Amino acid sequence: MSQLGKYELHEKLGEGGFATVYRATHLTLGSEAAVKVLTLTDTESSARQRFIREAQVAAGFEHPNIARVLALGEQGEQVYIVMEYFPEGDLTRWVKNHGRLTRAETLRILGDIAAALDYAHARQAWHRDVKPGNILMDVNESAHLTDFGLVSVPNEPHLTQIGGVVGSPAYMSPEQAEGRELNGAADQYSLTVVAYELITGKLPFTAESSTSVALMHLTQTPTLPSQVNPDVPTEVDAVLMRGLAKKPTERYATCTDLVRSLETAFQESDARRFRALISEAREHLKAGRADEAHSLMAELTRLAPAGPQNSALLQAMEVEIERARQYAVLVKNWETARQQGTEALERFPNLPDPEGIFPILGLRPKPPLPFKRVLREVGIGLLVGLIPALGLLILFWLWIDKV
């Protein structure tokens, strides 16, 4: 099969239980698209119904973070969906190609998908299969939710995935694993699993079988993210654990609330770290370790919470560190001069010192002042002190005379 409708099919982009996705080119326009082809031919199967409904539901969505469905086609008994093409691939591939995500990238991706899910939830549509493989990335690093094949919408018959399992066990909510009625909280749980994986580098639950993983979601409490990865701030623990609460009512009101809480947790962590580093820098300065204090400035600048007070604090710290560094240079130069002077006097004990440097460095005693200079300075001192004394005496005499 190399052509479906107006599209020429190229390499395979992905393959699932009942559909395969190909990169395709429009025969007339030359534009690229992703064509998802149903691989089952049983026209009465629930897979075919779900496949068609996926196209219908997704085509009704108009959101920048939901992959667009361009067309639904049939060729003989073959059914296919033409979708927006993302050359960067899904989130799993994107992370593999780009390496570990930064915090900003993680929050941006989670925020994009949260916005898409809240949009769908406002229309009473539950995705039920949120996972990295269903998050597509564009060249601008924006994320797009795709694959609404398991979506649940109002007034629609309940259709299960092939094999009777709805969703992907590694990202599945407890209520989904039990086959209970779902709402947007189930998608939020799955999004939290994605967040947990992106932030810690590991899934909350892993096991040899899908059944065991689903059971762990039902019965076990995940390890705290900060214990899985020491680089994760402890403030993040509470947010992710709430998003992974067993009871849907204990999670956040919306997916966007979850991501905003994550962002706040990171900000609170930065503020805590900022205060700790300020204290550390001051301790270095007290101990005369100006270079150690200076080495903290880049991290302090990165962590500083917004606001004029913190900006002023950073500027004051920079001035204090620079003053300490200059003083350290002076001390070092002083010590160098003493060392050089000592070496010179060891070789030439009677080395002339017309500028009087050696006494200043403490290498020779100060020479006595000349007698004339002593008399002059003493005389000046007496004169300076005598004039005010005479003035006071005259004022006192005049006051006595009046009395």
C-alpha cells in the first residue's frame, strides 16, 4: 500500500494495537501529513467504530495544543485519518534527541498538554490515554495532544480498547485500572505520571507485567520524587503526590492547576535556595573567602525571585564581594612585598630605604624623629591647644566681671 486517497504514504511513524501511522505527502499540494490507517479489516469491530469516532471528536476540537484532524477517508474497506504532521515526533523521541529537559521546557510542555486537556474536559471529553507517545512536538518546542482513540464523550456508547484494557497501564489512573466511570481527574493522574517521569527520569511504578503495574497504581504509594532524584526540590513532592492521589476528588480541580502548582513549588524552592546561598556567601565573606562568595553569584542571580528588594540585595552583595576581593588583593600584595623585602634584607642587611618602606612593612624599626621636628610638632600642638584655652579664660573672666 503506497497510496490512500490523495496521499502517497512513506515511512512508518508509529504502530499501535489496531492502527499504523505513516508520513504522507499530498499528491497535488506536496504538503506533508500523518496518515493513520486502521490495520483491522473487520467492519463490525469496535476498533473501526472507535477509529471513526476518534476522527469525528478530534475534528471538532479547535485548540492550538490539540493535533488537528484534516480528513477521514475510506478506500475500499480501508479506513484512514489524515492528521497534522509533526516532524519532531512524539515526546519520547524528542527527549531522546534533545536530552534531559530543563525545568522551563518541562513546565512549558506540561502546560501545553494541561491546556489541551482542560479544553477537552470543558466539553465533557476524557482522553483516557495521556502518555508521552501521544504528545507530539513541533519545531517551536510546543506540545500537542493527539490520539483520541480512547476518548470518552457524553451520549456515546462505551467502547473498550482491543483486549479489553482501556489506556496504557504505566500511565493509568486507579479508577481507570478498575474500570470505573471516569472524568477529567483520570487524565490529570496520567499527566502527573508524565510529569513525574520528566522530572525524576523514572516512572512511579514499573513491573514485569502490565497487570502488576495497574495493580500498583491501585494499591501502592509512589516513592517521593525527591527520593528518586535528589535534584528534585522537596516542594515538588507534595504537588506530584496530590496529582497521584488514589481518590479523584483529592487531586487538583484542573490540569492547569496542577501545572501552576508545580511552577509555584519550583519558585518556592528557588526562594529557599536563594536565602541559603545568601547566608553562605556572607559566611564566606566573614571568613575572608571572597572568591568563594563570588563563585555563588551566578547561581544567586539565577535563583533570585523577582522584585526590587531582591535586586537591591543582589547589587549590595556584589558590591560587598567586590570590596572584599579588592581588600584580598591588597593583603596579598602586602604579603608579597613583605616576602620580597625580607629576602632583600637577608641578602643586603644595610640596604638603603630612602622612602621608609621597610618600617611600614614591619621589617625595620621606625627611625626616631629629628629633634627639631619633635620641637616643632610639640610647639604646634601646644599652640593649637592654648588658643582655645585662652579664649575660654577670657569669656570666663568677662562673665565674672558682669556678675
